[in-house]
Amino acid sequence: MAAIPCPLVLKISASKIVPQSNYPSGNSVKIKLLPNTETPIAIRKTPPIHGRANTPRPLQPIRFSHMAAQNVDSTDDRISRISSSIRVIPDFPKPGIMFQDITTLLLDPKAFKDTIDLFVERYKDQNINVVAGIEARGFIFGPPIALAIGAKFVPMRKPKKLPGEVISEEYSLEYGTDIMEMHVGAVQAGERALVVDDLIATGGTLSAAIRLLERVGVDVVECACVIELPELKGRNRLGDKPLFVLVT
């Protein structure tokens, strides 16, 4: 069923954009300037999709997963609090991109805690030994989850960032390739891992992390993200690995 477009009202002061309502569906966004300004601005219709960008749309809870653990209850007040704390920045980092910004979630201690709590509730009884966080936003959510469930945190980093001996995995991007690295000896064969990032778009980084861990005999239990852009079909690149997200 097609979503019904609704207006998004933003306050614009200098270069700062602050959402005043939840993000709309549809192909256009309307922006109203503050009383001191003169000319209203309209974002062009149907901006192209690139990586973490997407057309504006409401963030809703995901209600399905391949894992047996309890799914997120869509009536849980925490989900709406998390959703409303995430803002969309138009034309960042370049024109046509609608950037999903989780820094506003981090500014809200209650929403941030809700986010961590929901993941902890899901994974605390899954016998997970490793929380692997993908650079860079996976470093924000991964460590508190790892501490709460009694697992170690393993950073999955870009090339030449880790000082010791590493194992590497190349993966494809929209334009070219990139490499993900992990310290040799950080994980052991037979350990159970959770892979964490803030957002899944095309799924390239998550699938690379899965391959990297499985090469050394780790059992990847699930991937967890705060946000999913389902139209980019990133979960299809994860093969049979389950994906759990809070909002989409």
C-alpha cells in the first residue's frame, strides 16, 4: 500500500536544521522558514539514494526476525521515542542525499538508553561471547551492549587503523571497493558473535563483517542495527544470517 505524503516542518537557523515532526513518506518535503526569513524552501522530489541516504519516510519498528528471541513490541513507547529522536539531514554529504542522523538520538539520554536496553533485552540470554562493532557508528552502540551482556567488544576497522597483525576482508561499494580489518586473535573459533552497526543500507559492510568472522570459525548469531533502509534490500546480502533492527 502506498504511503500517504504528509508535510515535514523544519526550523532553519543559519545552517542548522531541526525537525519539528516525524519524517514523512512520499516524494517531496516541504520546509517552512522561521518568521525572520523571507523565502520558503522546497526540497526537490525523489532524491537519489546513496548509501546511508534515502527519501524521507516515517521510521517504524521492524516486527520480524529470523531469530527465536522476542521481537520488538510496536506498542513499546521506547520505539516511538527512538524514532522521533533520529533526524534526516537533506543534501548531506552531497545534494540529493537524505542523511539519517543518529547524533540527535545520542543527545537524548532517555532515547539512547532505550536503544541500548532493547538490544540488551534481546541478547542477554543468547550466550554471545563477542560483540563486533563496525567502524564508526558501531563503536557507539556495540560497547555498552557488550558490557551489559558480558561479552567482549571487537572493533571492525578500516584499513591501517589497527596497530597489530590483522585479518582483512575486501567488499564492494557503489563505486569501487573497501577493506575491513580485525586483529588476529581478537576472536576464537567456536565463539558466538553479534555484529552491530547503526544502519543497514546496501548491506556491504555487514556482509563483510560476517565473512571476516566466519573465516576464523566464529558463529555469527545475528546482525543488529538501529535503522534499516529496506528499499535498498541490504538484508538480502546477509544470506541466511538474521537481521534485527528497531526502526525503518
